[in-house]
Amino acid sequence: MNFRDAQPADIPGMSTVRYAVLENPLNTPGLVTESDYLLFLTVRGKGWVCEVDGRVVGFAIVDRQGHNIWALFVQPDFAEKGVGKELHRLMMDWYFQQTTTTVWLGTAPNTRAEIFYEKQGWRKVGLVNKGEVKFEMDVEDWQRQNQP
């Protein structure tokens, strides 16, 4: 597995992953466009990909301007192999090197994603969007979670 910074050329691979996920699927083509990916990768924040044999199998993007996790998705056949955890670590390390502002995310309730974020030290703080669970993490939470 190769983890690296995401580039605009990775957008087709990231889209393939996004459409392949089983939880929180993107069922409306065109809802998230190539322009959206480009904006979050080059202006609003930063992204990372995991490649296997030259194919993107997971990606993460943080929105530094909006202080939220815009995306963290892994191909279903690469679930439970550490891809999401490493992408999460890279993203959070970078985010908290840039700012100490609390970061948030929303995810569907009663999903593996909800359990994943709880295990990574995120705090549930309510609901957001259309009934998604809202999580927050501050720099102190992150540092505690990553002490040796």
C-alpha cells in the first residue's frame, strides 16, 4: 500500500471509490463533481490517497476553511486493512499542524463509520444535516489519542 498526497489526477480514482462504498453511498450522480474535488484539494484543504497496484483504494480530504472532514472513504474490499486508519492519521496530523481549531464531521448513524470515528477518539456532539451524527475533535483530543 502506498499512501501519498492526493493530486487532481487522482480525482477519477477517488470518484470510483466514492461510488463503490456500501455505507453512505453517493446515489445521485453529479452531486459531487470534479470541480468540488478540485476545490477541496487545492483551495479549501488537502487530500491523501492510498494506492494498491497503481489503483486508488481509499482517500481522505479535510476542509481546512470549513474545519470539517469532507471525505474519508475506502473501497469495500480494502475495509478492515488499516487503510482508513492511516488516511485518518495523515489527515488529522496535517490539519492540527495547520490550526488548533476544533474539526467536525457528520456520518450516518448506526454504521461502521460511526464506530470507526468513536474508536479514533471523536466526540459525539449532536446531529447535523439530515440526521447524521455530528462528531468533533480538538487538538487536545488528537494529542491524547496519539501519545506513545
